[in-house]
Amino acid sequence: MATLTSNRYGKAQVRLSKITRNEHEHLFEEITVRALLSGDFNDTYTKGDNSPVLPTDTIKNTVYALAKTHDLNAPEAFALTLANHYIDRVPAADTAEVNIDQRIWQRMTFDGSTHAIAFTGDKSEKRTASVTKQRDADVNVTGGISDLPILKTTDSAFVGFLKDEYTVLPEERDRIMATKLTATWTYNSADVTEFNESYAAIREALLKTFANHDSESLQHTLFAMGEAALAACPHISKIYMVMPNVHNFPFDLGRFGMENNNEIFFPADEPHGYIDGTVAR
């Protein structure tokens, strides 16, 4: 006998952009939303009874309708609004999960002044938010950064590591450290309202620590970055980071009768080292 042990349904990759037209300048925001519901939908799966199901098309339409009157610059706040709405509208749902990726658009700057209506967008970095709303339990809210390329040219080492018969990696006291940072932090209360201030403080703490940390390994720097993020923002209880090691290997110029004084490298992002960790209070 087969049993349905879990279920979720909803809408993913709901892309939305919004212009807010102020008197002297425009604000442009772009997000991608995934909204999933889980709960007492067993009969839908096992008997074909659709009566408890709010159509996924309606779930999508809700994103656009609520965005009309909601500020999108703090994705955590909009995710909370969506999650509460879905729980209120779907009696069979006991949990609503809303994930938002926000693309970073910045105003163009000319002659020291920002342009009122023209923007440039980073191709990879995104701000992220996730809300899990349970009908009869606390709300879990996270914020984050994804796919932010960061690099420094020195103050990074990797020595004294374990070696076996297959180890050929040389020890390095001076190497490039490069990664693509993804970080997710958990707010210690659903009553937090300073989402934008928290995001700015955490992002600055992460980048400042990466730049200035005298690193013995990517793991060593990951912990220092997490420690700094917790110190910078009292509203979070923990931070999870993924930091793949994007390698830059010295190129052998000796074959051409030239000396490579730690100047010329070839980047190799596949395969890459995979480093992650959670730092908590």
C-alpha cells in the first residue's frame, strides 16, 4: 500500500519588476518569487479532489496584485506579506513558504551625481529572503546574499595541511583568495522591521572581514566573517555561508624562459573546493 508522506505545491520563477515614480526620480526593483503551500491536500493527490487547492495561477497573480501597494525594497517584508496572505486564503494549508531573489540595480552615476531614471545591474549578485509561515507556530524569516564574487590578491595562505600519497598541491603562503559568496542569516524574531539596515550592516561586515582577514584558509576566513556578521547585527541568531574556492593557479612561464613572480595565473572554477559552515551565537 502506498502512502503520501509529504506534499507541496505552488508557483516558482514568478518574475516581477516595479517602477515607483517619485517627483524627482524613479525607483526600479526586480524580484523573482517562489511560493509553496503544504498541508491537508492528500485527497488532491490520491483521489483527484481539487476542492482544497488554490490554483497556482492565482498564487502567481497574488504576487503581482500585492506588489502594487507594497514596497519591494525589503524582500523579507514582502515575503511575510505573501505568506500571511496565502495562509489566510487557503484553509487546507498549514505552511506557506515564500522565497524571494532580488536583483541588485544601482543608479548610474555621472560627474558625481546619480541619474534619476537610469540604472546598472550586477549580473550575478542577488539579495535573498525566505519566510516559512506555519498556521499555528512561529514564523521563520531569513535574509541573505547569493552569488557575490569576491577576491583579494594576497593575505591568504594554505600550509600545514594533511598529505597522503596522492597529494601534489604545494603549500602557499601568498596566494589569491577568490570565491562566490552565498550567505543566509536567520532573524531571531518575526517582529524585526530593520531588514534593510540589517542587510547593509551584515554585507559590509562580511566584505570588510574578507578584505582584512589574515587568512590561513578559506575555512578560517569563513568563521571570521560569520563572527563579524553576528557582531554587526543583533537581530540575527546565526549565519550560514557557502564559499567555493575559485582557484587561480600560477602559470608556468619557465617554459618560455620567463620568471613568474606570483603575477600570472589561470583561473579554474571547475572543479572547485566547496566550503560551507554555520556560525551561531
